[in-house]
Amino acid sequence: MDAQAPPSRFIASHLRGALKACRGAWQLTSKLALDLALPTLCVACREPVDGEGVCAQCWAKLSFIAPPYCPRLGIPFVYDPGPDLLSMEAIANPPAYARARAAVRYDDIARTLVHALKYQDRTDLAPAMGRWMARAGRELLGEADVLVPVPLHWRRGWSRRYNQSGALARVIERQTGVKLASEALRRVRPTQQQIGLSRSQRASNVQGAFKVAPDRAAEVHGRRVVLIDDVLTTGATTDACARALLRAKAASVDVLVFARVVDTFKAPI
């Protein structure tokens, strides 16, 4: 004990430490008891599962995206057209970002997983979803300098308590060792949810909504950035984010998402 510290302060410090340890032990015991009483259920079919929240049957129904796909947008092709041939979408409406990759198609089970992570506090799903993303994006991640999650506006972040894109990005950081810059990109104005909006409405909704924080600009300046999000629909949000990052002098921007919408299989050009 410090000879100059009052005995009462020393005793109070030890009491606080003991109370904190007891509180932590109680919380752990309560969680274990709850886990035993309420086993984890598959988010899709509600059957009990061991470990992460997708049963083997529903996992088998996920439509994982694998080559052949468009080298620019990652849209799957129904046949292999050969190297470097682009999809019609990539030629007709090229995005600001260089490449996009997704782990799965946005089907019913993928939608259930995304909504559970985003709206139902199922952060236990992030490890599996992040690992699948790391596998799908290994080409991009192998060349990346930094990961940047698509940010929420602070008001929405306050109500949700966490950013689902940030949760996925943290898993990918642990998987790959690529540094995470979670505060580099900010949503500087609130936007309405993109659900139900047309392509042009989505683009207008997010125009000017993102900006690299001046005090964080060094984290992306000259860096090869991989932008992380949960779903890619029309690409309006990721495109707006990519433009903000490129204005901040990022060397390049790629996009990695858990799921992407694929309307139909279209022939490449």
C-alpha cells in the first residue's frame, strides 16, 4: 500500500474492485443459465442450433456467390464468358468504386440473417457472416490497406446501439489483419431508409450524405480502401460512400458486402 494513501481510500478501492468482480461473475452466471434455459434458435426456421444462429439445413439453402461473375460488380454469370468480360450493368452504369464482391445472393434466408443482425440485436450472427464475407472478398482484402464500414447517422446509431456494418468489419479485421478505420467516414445528414425507393430516389436520398472526417483523412489518404456493408441493392449508398472516400484522396475503393441483390442472370458483354 502507498504509505501516503489514506487507509479509507485504500479500503474503498478494494471494495469497488471486489464489487466489480462479483458483478461480472453474476452476469456471466446469469448468461450461462439463460443459455441453458433458452437454447439458440436458427433465425430462419427457429429450430435449436449448436453455436451460431443458422442450422445446417438453412445454411445449405444459402446461395453463395462463386465464379464466374462480373469482375467489376461481382454479379454471378450463368456460364463462364472468359476473363475480364463485364456484365451489362457494369458497362451501362459503372460505379465510383472499382470492384464489388458479396458472399451470398440476397434471398429469403439471407434477408432473415441481415434483418436479425440489423434490427433484432443478433450480433451473434456477425462472426459467421463476417467469415463468409472474408472468404468471398479475399482478392480485395489481399490488396487492401484499410477497412471502412458504411456509417449510420448518429441518431440512428443511438437508437440501434450498434452499426451492423461495423460489427461485420470488426470480424473481417480479426480474420485478415487489415486495419479497421471505423470513424473515418461519417454520415453527415440523416437519410430516409432506402427500402421501397426506386434507383433514382435511392441515389438522391444519399447524395451528399457522407463525408470523410477532416481529423481522420490521413487514415484513407493514399490507401486502398475496402468499404464494408451488409447488403448491396442498387449500389447507391456504396457509390456515395466511395465518392466521399475518393474525394478524400483514397487510392482506390472496393466494396465487400454480405449479400447482394441479383435480379436475373444476364449475359455478359
